[in-house]
Amino acid sequence: MHDPAAPDRLVRGREIALLTNPTSGRGRGARHRDVALARLRESGFVVRNLAGRDADEAADLAHACVADGVEALVVCGGDGLVHLGVQAVAGTGVPLGVIPSGTGNDFARYLDLPRTDPAAAADRVIASRRRTIDLARSGDRWFVTVLAAGFDAIVNERANAMTWPRGQMRYNLATLAELRTFRPIPYVLELDGETVEHEAMLVAVGNGPSFGGGLRITEGALLDDGLLDVVVITRMSKPKLVRSYPRLFTGRIDGVAEYVHRRVRSVTVAAPGIVSYADGERFGPLPLTVECVPGALDVIA
């Protein structure tokens, strides 16, 4: 939690950490890092410049620099690196800054951060205005955007197993492949203690309103209301599923009869054979219990 006695702005001359995924956004990570690093140092910050050789090493670096007492952890990458950074700073009061350089950048959308201008994003860190937001937690893991547990998660699993092609086309092909054989999934949900059952295409649990580069599946979710937004898309024909998909980009999916939206403090999601994804990262097999933890993350927004 944020210490109310802590300064509202970062102190020049104090050390902050900049953790980069240099391969994010097809190499944008390294380019954006170089611009942001120069800007931060010119403004008077002492910057610990870090990049892990893989996700495990990056996670170790993030936890180590927070334990060392850096004044802020700034990540340069996409939602996957935000997810990694959140695991290190959640509940510590150490603020998280973001230099967006990924493909989706949903968390940067939430905070209205510049997504294509790393110098402008670095200026937000320099201005160092803080905001305290909620996080979602399952066990000892946290997420900040949306947990996907249905058709979208199955597509992710298939796409991650594919070696070709690269980029968005891999997900398009995985979607087409799964759509041929997909059947509605039997879910059991416990929503603040109330048990409901659905045959559904997907279940999403949102701390924020979007995932996957602007797919507004949990439209209306707020980052600081102490609640999770649980969306169920119940049994639907495949043609209607395909027709409804573009609505996710406009947030107007609530006009679809199969769309069910609830706000809760805690949800347990159970379904056979589903591995969930959160912040675009493989999160874990169902069943999972997710709770909202109010005020768990300080961000530089």
C-alpha cells in the first residue's frame, strides 16, 4: 500500500530501476529504452538499467531492485512485462512506471500513457504523479488487466505451441483452427458466495476494461472501485460469435443477449481442461479463486 508519509513525487538524484524487455514489440523495447533512459538521466535521476536474458531472470532482477530500496520500478515493454513488474511491487508502496513498447499495451491505455512516444512516456515518469489502483490476486499471483478463461485462452494455448507464423497472424490462424472444433464449456462460478452454472464460450475476470490490444471485454471496469468485473458469454452459434467479435473493440458487446456481466469482490471459476491467461501471460489451470485487493498498486500515471 502507498505510504501516506512518502513524497508524492520521485526525488531527483535518487535511484530508480528501468527494466526492459528488449524484444517486445518486435524490437521496439530496446529502441524505446534507449530514448527513455537518456531522458531520465538528463532529468537528474540515477537509473539502474536492467534487462533479463529470460522472464525468470527479469523477475529476479525486479524483486532484487525493489528489495534494495529503489524509489520506483519502471518497466519498458508490453503487458507481459507490466505483469512481471506487478509481482515485484504489489503491496510494497514502490510505484510502477511504464514506458510502453509492447504489442497490446492495454495497461498503458488504462492510464492514458503515450504508447508510441517513449520520450513523452519518460516525461510522465519525470513528472511522477502517483495514483493508487486495485489489483486482482489469485493465491500469491497478481494481475492488473483481465483473466481470460475460455475460447480466448484455448486460442492462446494453441498459438503458443505454434512456431510459425509470427505476430498477430499466428493468433488469427489459431483462432480459425480452434473455431472449427470448439464446443461450449461447462462452467461453475462462485460469485461472492453465490454459485451459478453456465454453458459458455468464455469467462473473463477484469480488474480493468480491456485485454489483447483493446478488446473491451469487461467494458466499464474501474481500476479503483474495489470490485472485479466478471463477464460470461453464454452458448452462442459460431457465426454469431464471429459477428459479435468486432463489438469487443467498441465496448458495445452488452447489446448481445448472451453477454452476462457481474461485479463482485471475489470469484471462483471452475471448468474442465482450461488453462487461464492473465495480462496475456499463462496464469494457471482452473479452478481458480480471484479476489480484488483494493489499493494494492501505486502507479506513476
